[in-house]
Amino acid sequence: MSGYEDTEPRLRCVLPFEAAPAEVHLLRRAAAQQLSQWGMPVVTAEAELLITELATNVVKHVGEGVPATLVLERKGGRLRVEVHDRSTVMPLLKETGCDVECGRGLHLLGSLAADWGTVLTAAGKAVWCEISVRPTGDCLRITRAVEAIENYQGARGVTAMRGGRLSAALEESAIELIADLLHWTSARGHDPDDFLDRVQVRYEAEVDAA
């Protein structure tokens, strides 16, 4: 598995799932929600396609109903997608003329992903791929905001949640974070209303310039 330098903060999400056709749709939807919260809608369609292939391969080649895990990790200019299962049998990339049952998913990884591979783990194996991300300025700002909110949640001891509960928790934490910042400005002798006015002016200027 290719490594990452530890010089930049990373966004990481772990989604356990059961290898079953009905679960693949739910897994894809949960991943799309997470990427949206990270401010990465531009790669959602590509990520969903790769997640579908990786999860479906577990159903086909490891067994329906077995436990597996999807890991999403954003670092720098790439999104890493990993699917872990408990089998130690490594997938093989076969000739492109083979039928759909013998390697279509791996050929898809090779054509869509910037890089991909497989690795044995303590519990089985992982198949991973990386998608290039070229975020806009807005996406970078959203990513930084999510990092700040999630760090704030961690400092408050908020446990990880999924789906709608996660979205609601992020919104509530954002409100509390802004309130804490207003307390901070007041403690430094500034007017919180003036602070909010300055923020609003900065936001509107950046939106107009986009």
C-alpha cells in the first residue's frame, strides 16, 4: 500500500458494511454524503462507481453476507478509497477479453484511478485506489471548515455518527464553534456584531469574485 507523508492534515471516514447487493446502494449513498460534507462533489460520481465495483467484487468473490469495510481518506490532491475484507486471496488482473466475472472491476480501477493496488492486512486484504482531486477555492474552504468542525467535535468528545445524524451534528457543532469565536472576540475587547459584519463583508466579496 502506498504511504502518505504526515505533513498535511487528512480527512478519514471508516464505513463498515455487509457484503450484499442491497448494501452496496446504501454504502454508495453514505459515501456520497461524506464526500459532500468534505466539499468534494466533483469526484462523487467517479468515487461511487469505483466503490460499487470494489464492494460488488467482495460479494462475488469473497461471499455474500461477509463483513467488510470501506475507508475513504482525503489527503492533498487525492481521494483514497479502500475496501477491506477477510479473505487473503488476492485479485488478479486478467486479459481485457475476459467476461465480466473475471476482472472487469480491476480494469475499471486501472482506467479511472490515478493509482491502485492490493495489500494483505492482519485481518485479510485491502483493495485500494486513488482518485485525483482538483478542488476549486470553494471546495478548499469547505474542506478546511469541515476539518475545523470535526476537530472541534473531537475536543468536545462528540462520537462519530453517520448519515443524517452526522450532518445535524456538524451543523450544531458549527453553530457552537461560531458562538465560541464570538466569545473569544468579546474577551479580547471587540464587538461581536462588528466581527460578524466583517465576516459577512469578506464572504460576500469572495462570492462575488468567484
